[in-house]
Amino acid sequence: MFMSKMRLIMVGGFLGSGKTTLIINLGRKFISEFGRRIAIITNDQGNVLVDTKIAEMLGFTYAEVTHGCFCCRFPDFMMRIQEILNKINPDIILAEPVGSCADLLATVYAPLNKYYKETVDLSPYLVLIDSSTILDYNQKFNLVSPREPIGFLLSWQIKEAEILGINKVDLVSNRQIEIVEELVKKINSEAEIIQVSAKTGYNIDKLIEILLTRNHRSRSSLDIKYDVYGRAEEEFGWFNASCKIMFKQPVDLEDYARSLMNEVAERINTRGGLIAHEKMLFFTRENSVKASFIVSKGIIDFIGKLPLKLNEVNIIVNIRAKLTPEHITESVEEAFNIVNFRFNGERKNWIFNSFKPQYPIPYYRLPHT
């Protein structure tokens, strides 16, 4: 099936843990410092993805698996790999599973080991943890001894990791990092822990050495209860949208973006929702900027540049929240109406999709021993 053996690096972790930022920065370093041919595979329960558009605009060879995780869409995943191989025959493929996905050892790694081990070289499974939010999640869901579906999901993700990347260490104190490490060691004592900042590049070189020189080691799969797993995914609403905003006079994009994202967050919080992931891509033909809502800090993080003043901008919106899809949609609509009125903007070409993920039914589920 494949033309030559390539290395697959998969970066898992919960919604908002920083997977896309890390993958983009890994890809850049693999190209600039190691001269490797790189491709990226994004993954989501829906379509119209910020992550895919960013990969495209940065010039990466990319593909996406939509409407389900790699595990439920395993044949699609392998087809996307084949398409990429036909294009550039990459040395490395960086893959990012859906942030609400678990059981990847049995549903992705085990099938790859069984059917494609002669052609796919697997790196250790890396799971990112957001050091700025994990303690809040632990307080809500008790990740060491969970009793609620979301708690089980987060705990399973941590337990599966061979490498645990404690991400966003630039946002928290050294003492908080110590507490986070103590927590994750209680959940997964076998994984190697590395502190990183995908944004600043802290310890990325050390992480790259691990990912390039070590191989995935098979071990026993987790006893994941799929009824609980399915209920955890059902608690989240998914919202994806795209549009163009036309302004009557030039506006400061950062001011507009900050106002829009804060307004969306406020509307969701007002309805009793819990934001796990809110990011938007603002782009023109020439430039783009990605805006992410930092849940723990209530601030907006920007990556990229656009002109200080502009008359129109395209937007892609991706939101994942513990709230019904209908209430997320209402929150976003209200936010756009309020902010566009404030900035004299008119929304055009509005396309959106809001839903709950389907019950997870993996294509394969093999013993991983």
C-alpha cells in the first residue's frame, strides 16, 4: 500500500490542551532544522475546521478526517495517509485526534501494529495536558477516582499516554506545575512526563528527540466502558461556522476579535455552559490570525498578524462546550449581533453546523498487548 516507511507521530489530549499549536511548531522545526518532509492530518467530529485552514495557509501538506475520530473512521484515516504519500511521500506525518477521543491504543495503534507495521513507524503516544486547566477539571470531576463521564474520559486519556506533555507551563507557577505532575503520576505512573510550552518552544527540542528516536511500545489496553465514553461525548456540544464580516469603516481587528470571543464566552457562561475549546481564525487573502480563548485566564491569545485596520475579514469559528448545541448556537448568534452592532459590521455568507458527537463505534478494537 505505502511507497516507503514513514514515522507517524500522534498528539492526543483533551479539548483546548494545545495540540494544534504544538503540531504546527513541531512541523516547522522538522522542516527547518531537520530537513524532513512533513504532512499533517487533522480530525474532528464536524467540518469547517480552524486547524485545517491554518495548516493550509502555512503551506503544509495536509488532509483531514471528519465526522468522527480516527478510531471510528480508521479506513478514512488510512486513505488520507495514502493520499499524502502519493503527494509527497513524507518522512513524518503529524496526526491530531479529536480532543474528546479515547481508547486510541486499541483502536488506532493496535491496528497499525497488526496490519501496517512494515510501513508505518510509530512514535510513542504523546498526550498533552493543559497545566492551566487540569486542576480545575480535577476539582470538578475527581480524575483519580472519577464518578462522572467527563472525569472518566479525561482520566482515560491520561492513562493511555506513553509521554505526558505538561503544556502551557508559561501560564502557571512552578508550584502549580509540581501539583499537576503529582496528580498525573497518580493516574498514570508509567508515562514519562515532560514540561513543555507549545507557544514559547520551551523543551520542544527535548520532546523532538523523544519523538524521533523512540518507538511506540505495545502494552495492555484500558478497560474503557463505551457507554460511559459515549455519555461523556454527549455532554459536549460542537459548533463550527464560517462567514465574512463587512465593516462600514476600517476597524481594529484585534479589538473586534477580542470583543467577539469574550462575548461568546460570556453568553455560554450565562447559560451555565463550560467552555472546553473556543478558537477562531480571522483571515484575508494575504494574512491570518488565530485567536484562542484561554479558559483558565479568561483572556484571548493571538498568533499571526493582520493589518491594524481593515474593512472586511473572513472568520472560521470552532467551539466545544458542555452545553446543548442549540444553546451554543444561540450564544454565538447573540454575540455576533451585539459585536457587529458595536463595530458597524454586517455578517455575510454565514454557514454553521451545531451538533452532539455520535456514539463512538470503532472500526477496529484489538487487544493491545
